[in-house]
Amino acid sequence: MKPRAVVFAYHNVGVRCLQVLLARGVDVALVVTHEDNPNENIWFGSVAAVAAEHGIEIITPADPNGDELRAAVRRAQPDFIFSFYYRHMLPADVLALAPRGAYNVHGSLLPKYRGRVPTNWAVLNGETETGATLHEMTAKPDAGAIVGQTSVPILPDDTAQQVFDKVTVAAEQTLWRVLPALLAGAAPHLPNDLAQGSYYGGRKPEDGRIDWAQPAERVYNLIRAVAPPYPGAFTDVGNTRFIVARARLVPVGASASATLANLPPGLHVSDNALFGVCGDARAIKISELWCAQDGRPLVITPSQFLQLTHSSRHS
């Protein structure tokens, strides 16, 4: 008889990992996912759409602690529970409804970067590697035994979305590789030494505010970590808000660095190009700068930037 599962899932990792379970012959009896938030930029795939294509029952409870959810999981009679980028912690009594275990895919190399938005934090902190981990679920987040991991590189100019795309593939590969042993009851359960990592909280759009007094590498990492489709790193000049959508760190010793070295930290135009000068006198060349007009972002040229900031500073 096929192993039976209830799957809690959302986002691209949820889509790909749900498809892995189906490809490996798991009987997915129920999918629990989220209603898309109309105020959120939905740039990722739909778990609900995949489940509907396969005729799987779908529910979208707002509260994972509700009795309706427990009743639905009990009716499904799962052997396993899987969570793939579902945004709520699952109560211990819900996890206990799966006699053969509950497992989660997390977007880091646990025990590093436990908690929220691990890919964004890894880019922000200048890491050169991250990955995906399949681990046992416990009452404490991202703390259960490790079943499998796959690492991916973070290149110096990678944005968080580019890294997240790699992590999605790593999640799929990890689950595909480990699932046969897990279903057979023979998968390794390795220690998850929490002392070797840290827990990180969620990030808000306001956390994308650029402090130009910081070193250029730190500013550049922030730009990469929250670049669109995330809300973006931003700076205010007068009454005008600008979002740095795409940029690159100017190499030490480049001619642009010498030209800008004596300018104060902040946004500047030099040779008809936009730059951000940072606290260590290094510069970031900005290839795409946005300004919100009528509620939508517009790409701003260097000359438009000068016009906007002149009028903003004198308004």
C-alpha cells in the first residue's frame, strides 16, 4: 500500500517538493496551503494549482491551531506529514497525527540560519554558501534531526532571488534523494547541533533602508538581499524615495572610486551614471534606480534623478 501524507506547502519550494512526493508514488491525501495575499508580490508558483491538477483536497486555514485543521488531518489518516515552506508553525498535537513522522524542508544548511527568510539573511551576511535541509519537525522551529542536506554556492553578485532559485533545486534534490529511505524507515537522523547556528527573525520592508555610512560591501549585500521581487533597498532624498533595484560594487582602485572618494555618503551622479558612495569611500554603481510614481515603480535616469532631487530639496 502506498504511504499516505498530508502536505503543508507554499511558494516554489512547496510546488517542487509536492511534485517530488507525487513522482515517488506517495498518496497525498490533503494539501494545506495559504490564500495569496493581494498586497504581496506573488512572483512564485501555486501549490494550490498543482494540487488541483492532481485532484487532491485543498484547505487554506488562517489558523493552524484551529479545530477544523485537526479534524481534516485526522480524516486524511496520514502516515507522514510534510511541510514545504508553509508559513506557520505546526502544533505538536498536529505533528503527532502522523505515526511515521513529520518532516520539513528548510532553506539553509541547518543548524545555520534557523527561522525566517534564511536565504535573504544569508545574502545579507555575505555568506558564500547555503542550501536546503530536510529535517524532522519538533515543537521548536528548525530544531529536529537532520535527514538530508544539499549545498549551493552564493556568488558575489547573486541576488536573494537567484539564490532562492538554487535553494529550490537543492530542496527538490534533497527530498528526491532521501525520500525512498525515509519511506522505508531507513533514513539517517543526524544531530542538529543548535549551538553551531543562530535563529533569525522575519524582515520588514523598512529593514531595506540603506545607511550609506556603512561600508560598501555591507550596503551592497543589503541591496542583493532585498532586490526585486522583494521590496528592495531604498533611500530617501528630501521627500522622494528611491529603490536601488540593480547595482554592482565598484572594484577597489577603479577610476570611479577615485572620482567619488571625496564625496559625502549617499546617491550621486558622475559621468552620467548613478553611484552610491558609502562610509568607507567605496562606491556602488547603480544600473537600475526606481522611484514610485502613482503607486508604481518607474526607472529613473541620472538626469531625471537630478531633476527630482533638485525639486525635492527645494520644495
